Amino acid sequence: MKALVLSGGKGTRLRPLTFTCAKQLIPVANKPILGYVLDQVTSASIKTAGIITAPETGQHVKDYVDDGSNWNLKVKYIPQEPLGLAHAVKTAKRFLGQDSFVMCLGDNVTGQGLNPFVKKFKNEKLDALIILKEVEKPSAFGIAQLDKEGNITRLVEKPKTPMGNLAIIGTYLFSNKVHQAIEQIKPSWRGELEITDAIQEMINMGFSVKAELLDSWWLDTGKKDDILTANARILDEYIQLDVKGTLTCSIVDGRVKVEPSAKIINSTIRGPCVIGKNVVIENSFVGPYTSIGDNSYIVNSNVEYSVIQDNVTVKDIERLEDSLVGKNAKVTRNQRNRTTKVNMGDYSEIEV
């Protein structure tokens, strides 16, 4: 079995960050989202992965994943214009060959690995296994209807009227028969080849298409608040007390990871949070659910529930919260202000 990891798309809902960075490379808990996806691919004993890339950000993805050796993966990069998920499969047809494959979205994070899904797919000799999750707002997702045996009977993309609450989360397992279905479908009104149409065509062709409910959390990191939620969730589940940096007249409270060469001076760090390499925090408070990227400088400031990327300066800010700050940005005070909320792109500078 192979993996097909989708790391294209323009990430328009995360601009200005995605003008200079692939959305899949935005870090949560100081690690790109794509890294967590590849971790799960590796944990399922998959050794070969095709990574779909976009023209604008493909090089950034290549720079991060490189040859895949950090995940013990053999990697093939497949450039694609963003013309739909089924189009991505069509573009990767030569790479996939006759093999079955797992398809994952590179900007989705789940709390459950791929192993049980791969096992079910193989044991039941399925042609498609679609992972679903109950959601509160079905109209924002592709929704599946099931029969009593767990077979998918109908798929609707973002239904205007309620037809259930089982959303397609972006993890799929396919046999090579999916290629036959894709050849039969036409672009949607959006001009894209929709994977929901391909799955529906597989059902119409009589192939074995089942669903499995995700029994853990799932986060689609398409917007700023989604990134912050994913950051908080991963910090909550994975960060343990691990202080390797230098503390001077400072307090560490709770589950805090401080990387080597970081310096905490006259400050309080309250977990869960992670402090990257070569970070300097001075006369400041860093509160729960915050990630501070490498080489950043936090001075005379309070930061909570935020993702601060690499090489960021935050200086003299009374309270920075619910914020996503891109690489090489500066947030400094011009005059006194109680609370600051920002969504900043790379190389930005703002005075508040």
C-alpha cells in the first residue's frame, strides 16, 4: 500500500501567511502540520508516499520533507494545478500504478492513527474506505449517508438541507478501481474533479465502498482559529515537562518543553507550551497553549494561546492572545493597549 499526501492548494483562508508558506507547513506545537500527517503514514508501515504539491509552494514542501528519510519514506513529488482531489488522484495515476493507497490531506490533524483503517480495508477486501466524523455544521462539509451494514449509499457536498451529520474528514483508502470511477466523472460547477463524485461513481459501479467513524478528534487547519485549536490540542496531549534550556530567576509551571539553548530570564512559563531553540524570554509571561518558534525574542510582554513562529520579536506588549504570528515578524508597542489580537504574515512588522 502506498500513500498519497495532498500538500497543494492555495490556502486562501490563511492569507497573508500562505503568500510565502504552504499552509501544510504552518507549525502547531513547533512542528509543521504536514509532519504529523507523515508520522501517521509511517506508523501504518507504509514505505512509499507521493506528495502532491502546488506550483507556488511546492519548493517549500520539498525543502521540509526532503527525501523522506526522516520518516523512513521513499518520496515522489507530484506537481498539480489545484483542480480537485479526484484530479490529484488522476495526476498521480502513474505513481500509484495498480496499488491500493491511503489518501490524506496534508493540513488535517487527527488523534487516531491509520492502522485500524488499513486493517479493516485489507481484511474486508474493500475498494474504498472513507473516514467520517460527526459534525455540528453539516452544510460546511461533504456528508455521507450509510446503510445498516456501514456501506455508503449517498454522498452530498455541503448540503443546504440536513441529510445527516457524518462528514468526510479527508482520509480515504482506495483500491485501484478508483481510477475507473474518476474516468467517468466530469468537473463540478467549481470546475474541479470532486472526490465525492468519484466515490459516488464507485458506488454506482457496484464497488465495495464502506465507511468508518473516527473515534478521536479531528481538526481541519484551514483558518487561523483552527491552527490555534490544533496547537492547543497537540500541546495538551503530547507535551511533557522537559526543560533543557537555561532558567534564571524564572518559574516553570506545568507541562512545559524548553529546547536547548533557550534562555528564560525573570519570567514565568505556564504550560502546556513549548519554547523553541535559541529563544530568549525576558521579563515576560508565556501562558498556556502557546508555541514559541526557534530564535524568537519575547521581552516585557504577556503571550497566551498563540502560535509564534521562528525569528519573531514581541516587545513591550501588555497582552498578546489568540494570535498567529508568521516568521521574521515584529510586534512592538507604540502606546499602552490592553489586548492585542493579530494574524500576521511572514516578514510583517506592526506597532500597537
